[in-house]
Amino acid sequence: MSKEQDLKYIKDFSKITISSVCEELNIDRSNILAGRASEKNTKAVKQKIIEKLNALEG
């Protein structure tokens, strides 16, 4: 990878936040972080984070 590609990857990685994922899924971030969210919502947030990370690779 070139320096420019590495820098783009780093910048795109930094855009992935729990807040942005929760907002996108319409899930309350505080419930996720406090462990009060349902198993379904917790898994949805985890899956979305994985999807976003995988998208960086491709």
C-alpha cells in the first residue's frame, strides 16, 4: 500500500464510531454501553461495526 492509501484507511477507520453506528441503526448508544440493550440490538451494532471494518478492506 502507498502512503496515501494508508492514510485514507486510517481516516476512514477513525470515522467508525459506536455513536455513528447506533445512530444509523436507531439504537440508543447509552443502552449499548451500559449493557441494557437487548441481545438483538447488541448483535446488530456488532455486526454493523464488522461490516464497516470489512468495507475498509475492500
